[in-house]
Amino acid sequence: MAISRRTALILAAAGAAQACMPIPGGPGAGAPDALGPEFRPQANADYDAWVAAFRTRALDAGITADSFARGFEGQGFLPGVIERDRNQTEFRRTTEDYLALVASDEDVSLGRSRTAPVRGTLADIEAATGVSGDVLAAIWGVETRFGTRLGQIPVISATSTLAWEGRRGRFFEAQLLAALRIVQTRDTTPDRMTGSWAGAMGHTQLMPTVYQEYAVDFRGDGRRDIWSDDPTDGLASTANYLVRHGWQGGRPWGFEVHLPEGFTGPTGRDNRRSVGEWRAAGVRLASGGALPDHGPAAIHAPGGARGPAWFLYRNFDVILRYNPSTNYGIGIGYMATRLGGGGPLSRSFGPDETGLTQDQRRELQRRLTAAGYDTGTPDGVFGRRTEAAIRDFQRARGLPVTGVASPDLLAMLR
């Protein structure tokens, strides 16, 4: 998007669609007023004609005339939704960058404070489903920054606009019908049913069809309410989703491990081996000791044997049913570990292709900003804003304008 930070992360993680948010919708995409008039209903005769024709299909599908009228009251065509759908930029981030974006020390600190009041709820859900409360909290954190960025775009307006636009018309018409069924069952009201520009909703960003299939009323109050300040039903619904996709209760997703010197593999999720084979190869827990046996596992070592590496069990694959990116799964697992009291990674990733470590990249961003070239948050991840700042600095100094960082550039700023 002139995308929200969280949407960028989803795209960075996947370059593909999520299970619960099949179209990267940008959890926490912001309120329509904050985003501008393009996210308030605007006149569009073709859209209006499409809605009139869709009404017949909706009624044939079981939506009552009253539910249809209530659902569309105050809704309308949102040009900003189409703009975002057509201008999704696919980011390819390293595992190091992705962790910096979703599980920084600041994110962990926020997560610990936001999860403290709901620890009892997470324990209740874990007892009922077997899904780790820390994993659920981590998904909550990555999807909506622990409920602080739920998204405020009306879901019926968003899904109807995208269904009318037609690029993925069948998919979004199904989402729109599901949203109208939510109105019909009175789980919420149309004005409260808000979310991302693509219709992902609630604390853990469920698409309407996924909500219909997996959402639960955990407290038994008669509504499956994933939109309120209370995240209980959202967290429990995500637990239900994971259970129904094979989550094994009482078993971990994985651990950080240390690989022996000279380790050559195999690595990757498709290369599963018994724990005994990995032990014999010299793989050990980063925290010390032998690997626990929870079934066959794979190793993910994006930086090679000397960098951070993870031992991935079956439950890691279940997390990927929520989002198919390995980076997403590692982000969830790492955040879950930190929320459970674990420390930061025991090994660093080392310098990147520019020759800078993450700490040096953060320093470069801070120094550029201090020199009047705004880079935004100094997170060590170089996006368009940092690249533009580098180009402006290079231009002002009469240097070749590349937008590429280097140790020499950092030395000039010191």
C-alpha cells in the first residue's frame, strides 16, 4: 500500500495469499476518515447497478430482504479499495528483516503488556483446544499488533466494491455473501463489521468465509464477536482453525538450534528427518542440551550454519496454514518464544549484501534522519523511504545517486 506497515509485512512474509486472509488486506489499515475520502462511499452508477443485480443472487442464496437492506445501509463504492488492490507491491524480505518488522524488542514489549490482562483467557483456550496460548498471542501480534490495529474499513463496502470491480469477482462475491450472513445471524452489526481493505476482520484478521466456517462463541454469550475490545472470540476462533488443520496439542512448533561447524544440510521444510538422525548429525538446542523428540522435523537455516537456525516440527506446518510463508511461521514462533519469556536469538545474521549488520543499518537510518533525510522508524530494514533518503543525501553531496547503502556511506554520516 502507500501501504500500511502491517500489510507490507503480510506481503513480505508471503508474496502469496493467507488462509485466513487470502487477499493481503493490511491488518490495522486505519480508519476511513484517517485514510481520506477515497475510503468513504462515493457515487458510482455502475456499482449501484451491480448491487441491484447482486441483490437477486443474494436472496436466492438465502439472504433475507431485511438482512440485505440492513447490510447495505450506509455502505457504498470505495475507490480507495480498488486502488490498493491494484497496487499491491510484493516485498521480498529476508528472515532477519521480517523478524525486525514483526518481532522487534518494541513489539515484544508491547506484546507482553497487551497479553498480560488476557493470560487467563489464553490459558482457558489452550486447555480447551490444546493450542499454545503463546502461539495464539503471537498471531494476534503479527496480524493486528495485539489488537491495536484492527482496521476500520466497512467490510460490506470493501467486499462489494471488489466484487463489482471483477478482477477477483467470484472470490469477493463469496466474501460479501458471507458478510451478509453475519449480519443476518446478528453476530455483529454492519457498522461494527470493519476490517482491512480486503475484508479481513477482527483481532486475528479472518475473512468472512473463514469466519463462517471457524469462528466460535467461546464465552457462550450467543455471539461470535471478533470485533470488540475483548479478543477472546478472535483468539479462540484462530485456535479452532489451527486445530481443524491438524494442530497437535502439547507439542511445540519448534526451537532455535545450533548447527555444528561444517554442517551442510539438508535444510528446508521438505527435508524432514527423525530427531535421532539430527542428533547424530550434531544438531543441538540453542539453549543447550539434546533435541526433544516430537516427531520428524526439518531445519530452517536462512543464514547458513553459523547464523540463526530453527528446528521445525509438525505444528510449524499448521501455522503455515494461516499464512504459507516460512518467514511468517518463523515470525510467529519467535514472537511466541519471546512472549513466553524467552530471550533474543542466540546468534546474529551477520552483514547483509551491502556489508552492513542490522545494528549498522539502524545507525545509518538514525544518522540520515538526524541530517534531515527522514527514514522513518530506524528498524534496520531498508524500504522505499530509506532508499529515497539515501538518494537525497547522495544527490546533495554530489555522489552517484544509487539509493544503495554501504559502509562508506555510514562512515560519511558519522
